[in-house]
Amino acid sequence: MNTDGDEQKRAGQGSEAMADDQVLNDLKGEGRDGEVAAGWYSDPAHRSHARWHDGRHWTSTIAVDGAAARDPAGLEGIDSSMPVVLVPERRSLDRSERRAVKAGRRAVRDAERAHAVAIAAAERAVRDAEISRSNQLQIANTQLAEAESPSGKRIGEYRGVILHERTLTTPKGGTVWLRGCSADVESGGNLSMSHRPTLTRLAAGGLLFGGIGMLGSLAAQKREVADKRELYLLIQTGEGGMVLQCPPDDGLIVRQFAMAINAYARDVDANDVERAAIAASSRAIIGRILADTSEVDTAMAAAERLRHDPTHLAAIEWAKDEVLALESGQQHGD
């Protein structure tokens, strides 16, 4: 341990950034009644091999690698009743002891990392529980909104015609009640194939092959497909009707959409009863979700227990004590 002059100089250096460590140099030396001499003593918190005592109270100044530094944990775990013990004389460590100290410091970091990883996993569990609860609440609110909507849930759309459980919206933006509506599909025409020789081929054949080429090119006729098919979606509403011309290849899609219109128009009353039941169920589910926070509370309690888990904390403290013992040239537990 350094001399009193060195201790005072070191404490003064460490106290520049420490308001609570205004090192009382006037107390240094002989202690007053009920006091001890200001100086470096064994750290009762075991976060360093030495901590500065100002003569009346422990401070947050500790010795780190031969220099005064501020303890990141401050005075946590320290009170004035803790005994003041002289720092054991330190000797120079040999090479193997220095390696042991480095290994001990790695053990401290590993123990702290293991604790941090466990806390992080517990905090993820909290977030997962909160997300799960939020998703359940969102689903129930969506179902309630759809059930209480005047139009009902959206069923589908084709070329600007939008079908809901209770309404039908036209491409021009008009909305009609689905009750009394009907839909039908009409088609007509067919595909025809025509064959005709082309002048280009005739000319090319004559130029390249003479009369024989001309005769050969007569066989090189161009095919044309004439699509004369027609497809229409006819929708009859209580206020009139509309005809929607559709691409001929959409036959299956158009027929399925027409069937959906007819089915929902036919079942409006039954769907209204079902929608009322869904709304009541959704409101009950929302109430239960809002009232029940047990899953989140359990996860939060588990995370809080891990923050103060004695097993992890004991492993960290043991590793720190091992380093301090190695630094002082003692066996851990001496």
C-alpha cells in the first residue's frame, strides 16, 4: 500500500469527478474519537481490493490498477456499520499469477454476461407476452368492427364491383343493400379460325425460287384467330340493374362472383343473426383480454426475479472475490 502522501494525491485525483468524494485531507492522519484515519481500506463491497474511507464514511472512490477511480455502482451495498479493515500488503505477482488474474477477470465477465443473457431472454418473454396480448386484442377488435359495420365484412371484388355481407358497391361508387339483389352470367359467340395466303410470302417465294417458289408459298398460309366470344355479368338490384362486360377468359371467376352475390343476398337475415353473435362474442373477448394481464405479469415477475437471482449474483461475486484474492496474492477463502 502506498504512503499517506501517495494516498492523498491519488484520492485527490479521483475526487475531481466525484462530488460525494470530497476527500477530507484534514481528517487524514490520526483519527478523532469514534473515527478512523482517512485512507485506503479493504473494499467491504468486494468490487475492488481497496476503497477510500474519508475518516467518517466510506466513499465511492476505489483503487483500480493502482489508480483512484469511481465505482460504477457507487455506494450500493455499503453502509457506515461495515468494518474498516486494513488492506493486506500486496506483493508483485509472478507470471503465472498474472495469468490467473486475467483468467479470473474473464470469469467475472463470463458470469456477468450469463446473467445479462438470462435477463435478456426473460425480457424477450415479456415482449412476446405483450405482443401476443396485443395481437389477440387487435383480432377481436377487427372482428367487432366488421360485425358492427353497416356493410358487414368485405367478401370480394371483381372489376370494381365490391361485395360485402350486406351491401354491393358499383364501379361508379354507388352502394345498394344486398337484400333483393341477384346476379347472372351470360355468354355467346365462339372462336373461329381462318386461313389465307399472304402477299409478302408470295412475293418472297417468287423472288427467291421463281415459279416453283411461288407455288410453294401458296401453301404458306397465315392463320388468323377471330375471338367472337362475349361474356357479361348481369346484376339486378332493388333500384335497377347493371351489365358489366367481362373478358371472355374470366368465365370461371365471373361465375364464382355471381354465385357469391346470390348466396349472400339470399342469406342476409341469417348473416345478420350471425353477425350479432360475433359482435357479442368479440366484446366479451375484448373484455377478458383487457382484464387478464396474468401472462404479461408472470413474465415480468420472472424477469424481475432474474435481475436479482441469487445464483447468478453469487457466481459474479465469487468470481470478483477470486480476482481480488489473486491480485492480493492470497488464496480465495483465506
